[in-house]
Amino acid sequence: MANVHVFCFFASYVVALALEGLAVARRSTALRSLGLGFAVAGLVAHTFYLVARSSAADLPPLLSSSRDWLLVLAWLAVVFDLTLSTMLSLVGRSVPMGLFLLPVVLLLIGASDLVGGATSAAMSGATDAVRRGAEERALRSWGMLHASLLVFGIAGVIIGFLLSIMYVVQHRRLKHPHDVPITLSLPSLATLARLNWWSVIISFPLLTLGMLTGIRLVYLSRHTQGPISFSDPLVVGSGLVWLLMVGFLVWLLRSDHVGGKQVALRTIWAFGLVLVTLLGLQVLFNGHTSAPVHRSAGSADPSRAAEVEEAARQ
Amino acid sequence: MNVQVAYCSHQTTPLALRERLAFASLEQLTRAYETLRATFPKSEHVVLSTCNRVEIYAAQDESNPPLTQEQVADFLSRFHGVSQNDLGGALLWQKGPEAVRHLFEVASSLDSMVLGEPQIVSQVKEAYRVAQENDACGPLTHALFQGAMRVSGRVRSETALAVGRVSVASVAVGEFGKSIFDRFADKTVVVIGAGEMAEETLRYLKDEGAHSIVVVNRSLERAERLAAQWGGTARPFEELDTWLAQADVIVSATGAAEPIVDVKRFQAARAASDGKPVFILDLATPRDFAPAAADIDENVFLYDIEALQATCDQNRRQRVREIERARRIVEEETERFLHDIYHKATGPIISQLRAGWRKVCQDELGQLFSKYDRLDAEERKGIERTVERIVNKLLHPPLEALRDEARKGTPHGLVEALKRLFFTGQ
């Protein structure tokens, strides 16, 4: 298990993506099954890697470092891809979900290489701190909740973003049947619209609760040596992203007669902006931080909680 | 290997004769199996009877004589009361590897009227099941039909022979309709006109669960007839605008010389609707809908016969491109099947040879070891291994020759020669 490297599952996903593309071009179910096999193999390696990292840091992957947090996000995307592909194949539909999801997975794994993975050295100390006091334990629990809510919320945003792209592609295929290759089989517009709606409805409360637990973390960190600031760029950026989500949700709920394509296009813009902002902030403000530094518990970075713990230890 | 098939299909035999030769009911099939059993008691049989083909497969073990084309023709002639003259040259005949290949091609839908159509697999399975129920199968037909299922599965999964629909109505509903809606049970289907194409499309829509069907036609009487046939309601042509606004699916197939729904008319209908997606199949020639109606809003999905036909042609071309790959699989599987069968035939002689030689070695080694009892365990093992290698090297050429011959058919002559040369027949 300890010998699994990021390259193992990254390479598996690259092969799975290439096979999925070939399967679409050649309409080959054998290639598609092989691609799914590689995706499963990648997922197994991915899981082993996260478990090994978690054991080494003595912390859940969501708290050990920003890098692991992004890898958890990628892991969730692969699980969604495989689950939906299996469910659709059970009802006789072969949909190349991986063609849309795997590029994002690869992007997340790539981004994880740019952000800080160096917090692991501080993690053992943080764990000691956790063992020491009730306040630190509370800090860790809230940190875990904060990170989980945000990671699931962002996974919902990624899925909504991709479903909207699929909607637009499917819509174009149906409006102009001979512009898009007939070999590309996608779920119906009704299914995509419904799933997209649910992704918005689920991810918004998760992100909101993630923000609220972040505020709680700020409160808990006030007695530590590195109190969290609301002026941290990650906090400010996350707040703006949340406001954007609120605006989008209000528009969505009030738009009774807006066409599905309009909803999909706006989802692409809104969710795309959310993802670019959150991942960009991660890379810009966290990627080169080797020493744990307090910025904000309300930020989109769940490893912040771990940093808070580190500060408490000091 | 004794496998034969007598068959007539859509490619060679007119429908009128196929109808006379068909085994239309289960009772008739049961009677056919009884007759076959009585007439050819040493033979295994499977009868495959569909609207496109009638085929009788027969197989016997090596000790029984194979059936002849005349015998099967005689059976068919007597059973169906069709004179041999009428049967003429319609009944084709294949035996041995060709018969196996034929079944594999049929099960893979390479011989079907609509290339790659999936029903034939179920029909082959059903024929095999009925044959089993009638105790007409044996080891050869079991292996043959199970092999056919395997080949069919391989062709389906490794090629795109069955991918994409190839009839206008199935493309319309299956490829376009199902890409817009999840289901049709809650959709209002409005049929304008009562043409044949509209009927075929309705059949597919009904299969997908559509039950709210409204037929609008200039002749209310024809509308009522069609509506009654499909469990819908008939409405006068004057209500067309109301139904255009309410419809989720519109199937239009009138014989009008001019478009009956122009942009202005359809714009008014869309304004009266809530902007929900509408799927329009304009199956009329000339068209019933002005093409520009598709651009009224993003939720209008309008397809005319030309667009649907183009998709059918594209799918058909895609299937044709897959024929070669499918044939390669059939060829591979035929060879594998024959090899397995022949291997089973030569298996006992190979085992006998090996066992016989091994016994001789063990006896001789026993004598040797009792004479030289100072040999330690390591030395004994070394001698045993050397003797085993000698035996394997000596046996290699005859066994290889046997395997090579088995690829071409059961090597009766060689098997007999080996038995006589090495006394294994005793």
C-alpha cells in the first residue's frame, strides 16, 4: 500500500480517458469496458494512496493537507463517474461519463501537485495537541465537519458544471443532428436537467454549512496563538463565491419559464467561476506554504483546521 | 463431426414458400420434434423457425451415419404437405464446419434481413430451449448452440454491428425522442393525419409507454379509426392550434400539398404553451411544418423525414463497416468450436498413450531401483526426471501430428494407426 504513488492512479485515469474516447469513436463496448477497468484500478490505487497518507499523518485525508483534500475531491468525482456509468448501463444505456469527468479528475490531481502537501510534518504535532485538550478536540471535529461539507459541496459544483456541459452538447446534437458525432451517446435532456437541478440544490446548502462551520472555527481559534482573520484572501474569495451561488440559486428558483439550455449555460458560467476561484485561491495562497500559517477557518481550505491545531500546539 | 443444417431464408426463398414451411405454433413444433425423433432416432435436432427463416439443425455422433439433404427435404415435404416440386431448390444444405459457421452467422445477425438486428439472438435461444424441452438435444447440439450464444455475445460486445437504429420510426423515437425525454408515459402525443408512417411511429411510442394520444385529422372518421386502434382520442381539425400548444410530441403525416403549420401559426401555439420541450416528427412529404419553426425557441426539436433518413443511413453504413470484424469473430469461434470438438475426440487416445508409457516407465524404474538399492533419494529423483523427459520427447512428434490433423477434422486414420502402433487399443 505504501508503494502506491500519485503517478499510478494518474496514469490509470489517463489510460481510462483515452480508452473511453476510443470507445466512443469506434462504438466499441469492449474498449469501454477496458476503460472502466482502468478507472476502477485507478480508484483502488487512489484509495490505497489516501489511506496510506492518512495513516502516515495520523489524520483523515481531509485534514492532513490541501493536497490530500484535492485528491479526495478527485476520488469523489471518480466514484460518481463509476456509479453513474454502472447505473446507466444497468438500464441499457452506455454513456461515456468518463469523457467529461476524467479530465476534471486529472486536473484536480494535477492541481494537488501545485498546492502544499508539506503540512504532514506538522500533523503529528497537531495530533498531539488534539490529544491534549478538549478545545483542540473541538477544533479538530469542527475542522473535519468544515472540510467534509466543503468537499462534498464542491464535488456537487463540479458535477453540476459537467452535467451542464453535457446538456449543452446534447442540446446541440438534437438541434443539429449531423454536427455532433452520432457515436456520442448522452443521457436525455430531461435527465441532465433534473440531475443538474439536484446538484445545485444539494451543493448550495453544503457550501453554506461549510461557510457557517468556518465561522465557528474562527471563533474557536480566537484563543490560539494564530487566530484566523476574516481578511484572509481565501476567506474573502470564498465569501464572494458563496454570494455568487446565492445569486444563482435565487435566479434558478425564480425562473419558471427559462429554457433548459439557458439554465445549463448559466450553470456553466456560475459553477465554472466558483471552481476557478476556489482552485485558483488554493494554488495561489496555499501551494507554496510549507509551514502552517493561520489565515482563515472560513476559507475553502479544509486543511486550515489542521493549521489551527498546529498553532494551538505551539 | 456430423452436423448438418437444411435451411431456407429471406435471401433465397420467397415469403409464400417460407410461410408454408414455417413451424408457426408451439404445438406444431412439438409435433415436428416427435416426428423427427421417430424418423431419425439416432440424431439430435434443433428447429429454428422465424418469419425470415426456417432451419433444421441435425447432429449425430461418429458411430451414426449423418442425415442427407433428401431425408430432411422429405421430412419437411411430408410434415407441411409441400410437394418436393414446390420445395425445388429452395432448401439449402450445409454440413460440418460450414453448418457450424452458418449457425454462428445467423446468431450474430450477419444473415438477418436488417443487419445486426437483435431479435434473432432471442429467437435462436428460444429454438434451443424448445428443442431441449422436447428432448431433441444432445451433446453436440448443446455445444453448438451454447457456442452460438457465445459468438453472438462477442459480436455484440466487440463490434458495433448492432449499434444504432436503422428504421425511420425507431430512429425518431429511440434516438431523438429518448434523448429529449426520460419517458413518454406522461407526455401528450398529438398525431396530425393518419398515414402509415404515423402508425408505425405510434407503435414505437406506445412501446415506450405513451398513452395520452390525440389524433387530429381533416376526416374525423379516419381520426376515430386510428385513435381507436391505439387507445387515443380523435379531435376535429379545427382544434389543431389548441393541441399544438398542449403537445409534448407531435407526429405529423398528412398528405397536404403545402405546410399546414407555418412559423406564425406555430409561434402562436408556443406562446400559448409554457415553453416546454416539444418533439416534432414531420413525416410528411411535402413537409407539414415550415422548417423555420425549429428556430422559434430552443425547446423546439423538429425533425423531417430527410433528417431521420440521414441518421438511418449513417447507422446502416456504420453497421456495414462492422461486417468484416464480425466475420473474423465468427471464423475464429468456428475454428475454436471445431478444435474443441476434435480435441474431445482425440483426448482419450492421448491420455491412453501417456498413461501406457508412464506405466512402462514406472515398472522399469521399480526394477532398476530394487536392483541398485544404494541409490539415494536425490539420485532416484534425477533418474526419474531423465526418464520422464525421454518419454515426453518420444511422445511429442506423434501427439503433435495428432493435434495438427485434429485441426482439419477428427483424424480417424491417425487415431487407429496410433492405437495399433502403441497397442493402446487392447
